[in-house]
Amino acid sequence: MKLERFQNFLDGVISIDTVLSFLNNSLRIIVILILAMYLLKLGYKLLEKFFASQKYMNERKQKTLLTISKSFLKYGVYLFAGIMILAELGFSTTSLLAGAGVVGLAIGFGAQGIVRDVITGFFILFEDQYSVGDYVKISGLSGVVTDIGIRVTKLRDFSGEVHIIPNGTVEKVTNLSLGQMRAMVDVPVAYEENLNKVFRVLEETMERIKSEFQEIVEGPTILGVSNFGDSEVNIRIVAQTAPMEQWKIERIIRLYVKEAFEENDIEIPYPRRVLIKKD
């Protein structure tokens, strides 16, 4: 008796029409998802092609605008596909859109931080405060900008760590990739050395460096004696370089100076310890 009732219940719930309707809706949802993925892929390619054709725009700004555009496209396609899927499941799209307005207002009051992040992201973008590939300092963190989204900025520091910073918290930005940068090296020389000889060797070395490295915009210039140390005279050398090349040029200057001093028997002082052995 119970088995018969259960069978009647199944016959009432799972009918041929119900199965066909379920399969039809499932197929439609799958098609919507496939089309959404295809549109997203096609949209990405069109955006990449469009920004690649903008010859007047520098490469870093192209990457930044491309990232932002892809974000908007992704959210737009996902939203549209979500509404269509809900419609296939029997929800009224008109009610959904009307409800979305009410929910949007509620979210607006409860998620002011997110709204602030998005608005600040627009200002960062259109004021060109920084772009993808720039080396910046933000909120006490420093690194290369790997991504600028509509809500967050991502930095990768020299250790490889990725810092995710909400755009709304960005108050002060130091961009180290804009304009020329300065390389500065203090060269220590022993007090016993002839400074005229030292300056001559340094000038020859700086000329060689300038001719070999295109990253140098101006200099290297020998400013002269910067200070007197406990056991050395410090000679300061500066150079103007292309963005992000200052550290490389500083390393090159130190390397070339050491080699030149060794060839010309000029002493670079270093701490010594004298041991006196008593019998």
C-alpha cells in the first residue's frame, strides 16, 4: 500500500513534461554559459587589438586601461548571463531588475567602502597617478604595479610578495617611475692617496661608463669630496638615469671604480685589526 502511494507521488511529480522542461532549461543554461564565455573571450581579443592600435598611448597606460576595460567587460557579461539564467529558472526579469535597484540602494548604504574604492580607482586612472609597470610607494608599501582594478591595486615587491591595496585607502602615492632618477655613489679613498690622481682615474672611468650604458641620461659627474671619515676620504659621484635604472647604474659605478682602483694601485680603505703578541 505504501509502495503504491509512493509510486503515485512520483508519477505526479516526475512526469514526461517535467523531465523535458528540466532538460530544456538545463540545455538553455548551458548554452548561455557557453555564449558568455565566448563573448568574454571575443571581447578580450577585441580590447587587446584596440589598445594595441593606439600608437599615441604609452605601453604602461595601454596595459592599465586594458586591465580596467577587461574588468568592466567581465562583470557586465557575468551580470547579463546571471539574469538570463535566473529567467530560465522561472524568475521574472522585470522583478529582478526592479529588485536590483532596491538592493543596489541597500548595498550602497552598507558598502560605502566599496563605492569609495571604485571612485578612487577612476581618479587614479584618469589622473594618471600610476600605471601598470610603475614602481611606486603606497601606504608604506612599495613595489611594481602589476594590476589596477576597479577596486584594488596590486603591487609586487622585490621579494616577490604581492600586496593588494584597496583604492579607497590610497592617499599618498610616490611614483618612482616618472621622469629621471638619480644614482649616487660615495667612493672611499685612503687619506694617503693623491687626490689629483684619484680624480683623474675616476674621470676616465666615468667617461667609459657613460659611453657603455644607454640608461644614463646625464653624467656620471664627480661632485668632489663629500665628507671625511675615520679612515677615508669620500668622493661623491652622481648620474641621472632612466626610470628604474638608478640602482643598476650605482652597482656599475662601484664595480668599475673598484677595478680601476686596483689597476692604478689606489687603496680603498677597510677596517684592519693589528694583533700584538707578547712573549
